[in-house]
Amino acid sequence: MKKEFQKDETLVLTEEVAVCRDFDVKWLHQVIRSSGMIAGSWGYHKPTEIIKDQVLRFRVSGHHHKGFVYICLHGNDTFTIFLTNLKDVIKLRLDGIYIDMLIDTLDEYIEKIPCYKW
């Protein structure tokens, strides 16, 4: 049974509630790191595989969000992103994110300021 997480709820991900499909979490870490200065501007660090082959968690210290980011992949090839504070209280949940939108979406909610030019 899929658990629906709400804003300001404490995020506790287990295999039963994550409802994610297996994927190579190390690959996702490489995708994020390959964005270069973008991930660097977030203060991206401490990537951790929370549930084996299912959930990547990392810490950021961006302009808009400081805390943890959790990412999991669903069977329809879309990602769900949770932005939490350091106590794992959900601040934002983003669903339906495809891989080609992942870095831009993360940047939008973690760091991006309109006057930045890429």
C-alpha cells in the first residue's frame, strides 16, 4: 500500500512505503555530479543510498532549501523528490519528474535565482 506523504510530516522511508522500483543509485549520483557547477552551487554532499537500489538521499545548502533531498524512481520512469529539513520533516514533494527535467527541477527548488545566467 502506497503511503501519501504530506507537507510538514516526518519522512520515514522503508521499502514498504517508498513504492519505488530498483535503479542504480550510483548512476543517479553521477548524473547529479555531472551537472558540475549547478550541483556545486547547492552544496551537494553526503550522498547516501537509503534503501538499497531504490532511494538516494543527499544534503544541500542552497539559497531556497537547506536540508536533505530524497529521490526515488517509479515504474513509469518518473522520479519523486522530497525536500526535507535536517529532521526529515517534509517541506516539499515533487512528483512526475522525468530524468531530462531532474537537474533543472532540483536547481529551481534548491538554489536558482532568476538573475543567474547559464
